[in-house]
Amino acid sequence: MKFRDWFELVRIQLHREEGQTMAEYGILIAVIAIVAAVGAAVFGTALSTFFTGLSGKL
């Protein structure tokens, strides 16, 4: 295989889009998980107190 063939193979692989979509979904899921974890840490006790008070009123 010549250098030109390797270069063409790399060029074709860089223009493929199938793997990019999976990477984008992975990044999106990671961001959502981080936001959910931060939200639970910040608002966890306040939400627990709110739902405890709400269940007491029912």
C-alpha cells in the first residue's frame, strides 16, 4: 500500500459521519447527567423538605 493510498483512507475516514452522531449523543447524555447531579446536590434537601411537607398536608 502506498502513502497516497493511506492518505486517501484517512481522508475517507475523516469524512464519515456515523461515529460523530454517537459521540454527540454521548456528550449530550454526559452533560444531562452532570446537570442532574449538580441539581440534586444543590436542591436535594430543599426538595426533600418540600415533599415531606406536602405529604404531611395530604
